[in-house]
Amino acid sequence: MERDFDIALTVNGVRVARRVEARQHLVDFLREELGLTGAHAGCEHGVCGACTLRVDGEIVRGCLMLAVQAHGRRVDTIEGLSDSGELAALQKAFHEHNALQCGFCTPGMLLAAQELLRRGGKPSREEIRAHLSGNYCRCTGYQAIVDAIEQVLHGQG
Amino acid sequence: MGKAELPLHAPARQADKGYIGQSVPRPNAQRLLQGRGTFVDDLRLPRLAHVVFVRSPHAHARIKSLRLQQAQAAPGVIGVFDGRAVAQVCTPWVGVLGHLKGIKSPPQHAIAIERACWQGEAVAAVVAESRAQAEDAAALVEAEWQELPVVVDMEQALAGRPVIHPELGDNVCFKREHDTGGVEDAFAKADLVVEETFHFGRHTGVCLEGRSILADYNAAEHSLTVYHSTQAPHMMQDIFARHLGIPEASVRVIAKDVGGSFGIKVHVYPDEMATAALSVMLRRPVKFVADRLESFLTDIHAREHRVKVRLACSKAGEILAFDLDDLTAIGPYSVYPRTSGIEGNQVVNLTGGPYRHQKYRAKLHVVFTNKNVTCQYRAVGHPIAVALTEGIVDLAAQKLGMDPAEFRRRNLIPDDAYPYTFPSGIKFEKLSHHQCLDKLLALMSYGKLREEQAALRKQGIHRGIGLAAMIEVTNPSPAFYGVGGARISAQDGATLRLEPSGMVTVLCGVTEQGQGTEAIFAQIAASAVGVGMDKVRVITGDTGVTPYGGGTWASRGAGIGGEAVLLAGRALRSNLLEVAAAVLKVDQQELDVADDHVVNRLTRESKLPLAELGRIAHFRPDTLPPDFQAELTVTRHYTPRQYGFTFTNGIQASWVEVDTATGFVKLLKHWCVEDSGTLINPMLVDEQLRGGVVQGIGAALYEECLYSPEGQLLNGNLADYLVPMALEMPDIVCAHVETPTKQSQLGAKGVGEAGTAGAPGAVMNAINDALAPLGARVTAMPFTPERILRALRKVP
């Protein structure tokens, strides 16, 4: 059985090509092969959300997707979305509310929150909490995160 | 201005001195917000090797044979090692302390030799060029086991069925009895005696970043650099030095970003010691990162207790005496170097702590079992002591038909009674229980909430209010560990340096785990020196550059490290004024530092920008008087000594609704009023409290490491072990009373553990308050729907 595959994909707007093991997870590929260490491996079984990435515009768990499955697709990480400015409002609000402590969950939390913002509408606090229920944070107690997201939602008028 | 001039806590101070008390965002959060932090697993070193451990599948078994050859031949493998091989480089340790009289534990090795004593104990190490290759090879290690009798139940362990370490004689690691005398007499004379047995589930920290270590041995220098996700770099420096035979000053421990710790990352772990030893053996950098399954099996667990507690009181509701018997199980070894006796010891020290009774008796047994080890986890012993105290107090109030808030008011130590010695021997400098209680009741509109509760009960909606008063150990003196022989620093130091550009660099031994240490040090330094926070940079977590210190544990960072920064800041400012006086040829007494400038003390007019002072002092000292030397780097240290611990106090309240059909508990709201002395950054303090409360809620409702009778961990993954997530958590209202400690000039006490200390008791009391009209009561955490339905007699 073939173990290694050639893949080509766009990561944060840059074309990359690599030969990868079939079993390598997307988050490990980004971290190990490309040095993009912003997405973190927290549980490696799809529960904690620390490895959240965006693939073709949809958020996914980087530990539940294989690198080979990203062939031909567009992957965006916390680094790219920070540089493009897309997350700036959320990052500012997270900073002002201290919506992070150790910061290990934060990249995933921001990508999940941005997904909610992109859907539009005015979700309630309860709905914000529900949307974040796939992202584990041990430090904050979640309240400041909800406050920060709520502020950005209201700021958007 | 003299030494004590900084109006640190005056209400309307000027901005140049006033960062203390302000909710300033953390400067160091920016990198984390962009995913540009540096956690251990983010580092890349040349020739980096990866280690994976073969772990015992049995809770207790003799290793008959380990066949390593096949693994050794696997692709990418650099070496495969058993316990004996690693023991050639790394000496074993024993987790005992002199001041815990009679505590015993057998020697423990980095990798087990001959026998594994819990499921998950490492028995071999596989090092390869990649983690995947190491994991592949680990699967090829063949072990032949002889299973041994297992003891997982603590009562059985206490009875010695069987004894895990025969050379120790029994399974009792540590026992303690404390008795003020007169307890039996108080119970005999009491109008009311209430008794209850409480059970606390074994749970764990679940840091989102697993334990991580990258050890880099330099054979030419016989030196070791360790990048470590740790709370206590200097403690680890000492341990690596002693157990690997490397001079202390040749070991450098660097803790960059740490992805959560909560006490999990302040202990010596065998697999981490093995990683350092392997780096020495292989003369190259070796990395170990615990995956989630390994974390559940090997990160310290905590809080498995069974406690019988009795309370005696008068008809008028006066508590006369407490009597308790605590049994706790810690796994097969006492953890090094802090020991696993401390948690139970804290239960004995702290139970009944907010109240003014004088008679107290407590008995503690700490026993070995064949489960993973337990040790100090956030709030160490407090969640148990608080829940026991507040659970039995509520029961007494209920039996007397007295409102629980009123019952507490009658018994809390009066605010004017300090200094005060509690019957367990601990001393309180100054607490504010009554102020906190009053503030809490007002904050939550207690009377109205009771009315709402009564009205809803008539509609069949079962809501409950739970209160939990608490005391907490913070700012520990050497009495915690040092007196027992542990090489754990009780003091911390801070160095402040004026850079030529007028900026200030702060170096401190206390570490940052996201709680905001570096931010508050910047606030204190900027305030003490007289510069803007934008002019301050803070470096922590590196034994190679920071002053020696204890690091982060026991809520000591702000109170001890912060005081060192304050003292160093004042000293630096004094030195700056000396330089300025020499430059300006005026009396130093005429000058002050404010807004990055030396100013006239009275007119506040700028006399010399610090950038100019820095330029002259560093590059043109020839223009200063010939006998004058500017000292722009100062170091100061601080050790709390007057009290063993600087106790804080607070009170929490929980408001819950119990669904009596499903047994589910909905958390509606939570309040916390805390007195942690001087508040340095209220926003960070509140977030610490909330995070702590949520961790305590996890203990109360969700979290438990479940073991089978064979000692197999049944739910060691994040899907089966439940942790609090955003949806289930309530909004948490925080408020403060400020009673600065007079032991330091900063006045700060610790706050990092208060939330976790009080929340389980508050939630338990709220559930029992909701269930009371139904004649049901729960006393075993976590309060799962099954346990609640059983209490309601809806399931067998």
C-alpha cells in the first residue's frame, strides 16, 4: 500500500507542495512541515478545538483531517488571518477583556468566534456560549471570551 | 521623597504612579492572540530527537521481560532503553518532607525497574528521529508481565489488603491527628450534633497543553538546557542538577509560554526526568510531549477523599466544635519533592477555618493505592475543607430551622478579632468575613432571591442557593516546604535595569502561565520607578537570567514576586535620582521621577528625560563627578516571614436549578466576593477568580477519574472525562473587599486559587438547598445526574 503522497495546497495565500505520509494530520503537517505553530494539538481526538483551522472557508479540526485531504484546497491559519487583519476586531476585544490567559486555546477560539461573526445576525449570550461549546478553555471561565465576542457583535452595528 | 512615599493605594493618584489598581490589558497577550507564542512543542532544534514511552497496561505487575530488539531495529530509532539503563544516569528520589512527621514512600525511578505500580507507569523509552517513528517502534516493544494483586479502594488500602510496598510495612504514607482537647465534652453538651460523610472524586488538571519538555545536553560543557512547561524553573534546575550529576549553575531551565498549569506542572514527573537523562545519554536534544491519553494516565490526579465530619452546636446556633476523619488515597508513590501528604494536611489545617469555635479534632490517613499518583492541584485541600465545612454548617442550620446566611453571620470570626489563632494552629493576620458576607448578600439580592425561590417551588421548579465561606493559604513562607527540607525557594527576587533609552527591564523568578504575572510586574515597576508601562519589558521563566525564586504556586506570584519588583523599583528610582542630582548639580531631595522624566518635586516641571539620563550614565559617565558611579541595575528580594501564610478570605454563592426528572443541574448564576488585599489589576483578578470558579464547578458536577476494580482508568480521554465548556457555565459576578497585608509594602495577597477553593462547596449547598423540600441530599462529588436521581430515589 502506498504510504506517501504528493500534495499541493494554498496555505495563508501561499502555494506549497510537499510529500506527506498518508497518516499525517493536517495540524501536524502545518506545525511540523511548514512551521506554522499557531494551531495547537490539544487532545488529538476532536474534542478540545485547539487545532481549529479554516479549510476552503469552513472551520475544521486540524486533528481530524489528514494532510492529504487538504490537497488542492485553501487552508487559513491563525497566522494568516492575523496578518490579513480579518481577526483584528476580535483580537482587540479579546485583549481588552483579557479573554485569554495561557493562550493555548486562543487561536482556535478566535477562529470559532470569527465563524460566528461571519454568519451575521445578533446571537444572544446563550447562543455565543453554545457556538463555543466545542472549544475548551481551562483558564478563563469563558465569561470574558463571551464578553469580547458580544462587544464585537454589537460594534458591528 | 522618602522610602514609603508611593501612594500605592490612595484612591485618586496621578497617572504616573497609578498603574496599581488599574485594569490594564496584558502586554504579553498580543503574541498569544496571533498564535505567535512559544510553547515547548513550538521549538525546533538541530538534531532534535523525540521520545515516546512504553507504559504499563496493568495497575500492578512484575516485568518478567522486556524485549527491545525489534523496536531498536525499527526505522528512525535512535535508542530504546529500560529502567536500569536510565538509572545509570538519573538517580531515584523519595517524596518525603521532614515536617510531615512519619511520612514514608519508596524510592521512585525515572523508568520503572522490575515492577509497575499503576496503569500508565513508564517501563521503557523509545527515542527516534520523529515522534511518529518513536510511536511505531514503541508498539514493537514486547513485555511479559506477571500481574500482581491490586488495591484501588482506599478502605482496602488502609486495611493493607494487600500492602503495595512490603518493605514499608503497610499502605499508610502519612497520618496525622490534631486535637485541641475538650471535643468530646463539647459534643456531649451540645444541643445539636450533625454528622455526614462526604466523598470527593479523584480528578485532574487537564491543562490544554500537555506536559512538555525539551532537554538539550551539551557534552562538551557537561551542561544542560531544559525548555520546560513548568511553574518552578529554579526548583527543576536543582532537581536536574542533583539527579543527573550536573553542577547546578550548568543547568538552565527555561519556561517560555506555558499552556496552563494549575499545579499540574510543579512536580517531578518520571517521564520528564527520563527525557533529561536521555538527552545526557544520547548527547543530543530530546523532546517529550505528553499526549492527551498519557496526560490522563500520568498528570497528577488529586482530591480522592472520604471524610466523616461532625459538628456540635447550641440551640442558639453557635458552633461549639468540629470533628473530622479524612481518608485519602494518593497512588503508589508520594510525589517528589512536595509530597502527596500536603493535600490531606491542608484539610486538617483548614476545615472549619472561617468560624470561631475553639474545639477541634481531626484525623487523617493518607494511603497508597494502585492508581495514578495524586499531588498538589489548584487550591490544594481547600475545596475539600470548604465543602466539608460549608456542607455540615448548612446541615446544622437546616436542623435548627435557621437561615444559612444568618447561621454564618453568628459564627464567622468577627472582623475586629485579628490577629487570630485558629484551633488547628494556623494564624490569621487580618480577615474580613463579615464585610464579605454583607457585600455578597447585597450583591446577589439574597432576600429577593429567597422569595423568588419560594415562589418557584410552588410551581414545581426546584432552585437552590448555596453559600460557601472560605479561607485560603497565600504568600507561603518557608514553613510550607523549606522547613521540611525541600529545596523550594520561599523567597523571590526581582532585578530592574534602566536601559540607555530610558526603558526599564524587569527580571523576576516568578513565572507566567497566563495569569498575568508579567503584566502586573510591569504595572508595579512602572508605578515604582515613575515611567509609563510602555517603557517596561518583563522577562520571567529563565534560570539563566532571572534572580532565584520559587516560581508560581500557592498563590504567591503577586504577593511575593510583586513585592520584590516594588522594592527593586523604589531602589532603582532612588538610584536614578542620585544620577540626576549629579547631572543637574542639585540636591537629590528636590527631584522626583514621573512620566519618564526626572522632574522638580514641587513644580513637576521636567528637568531631565530618563532617556537623556540613560545616555549620560551609559555612554558619557566621563561628564559625571569622578567619584560617582551610576548604578542602574538593582536587585531586591522578598520573603514573607511574620506569618506562616498570608491568609485571604472570601465567600461564594451559587444559584442553581435541579431538574428532578433528569437529575441535571443548571447553573443560573454564581457570585464571588474575595478579599485578596491590594488589587493590582482588577480585570485580571476577576478573570482568575472566574476561571477558578469554573474549575471548581468542574469538580462539583462533571470531573472524575474513574477506575475499574482492576485499576484501569475507564474514562481517560476528553470525550469521556467531562470538563466545563462554555454553554453550561453561568455568568460569574465578582466583587472585592480590600484588606492589604501589612507584612509587605504592596499589600497584595494571592488570588489564583480562591475560585476553585469555594465553588464546589457553594454548588453542593445550592443543589442540596434545591433538593431539601424533596427530602433528598447529595454528598458525593461529582453530582452527576445519576447520583441526583438516586438521591431522589428515582433510580436504584
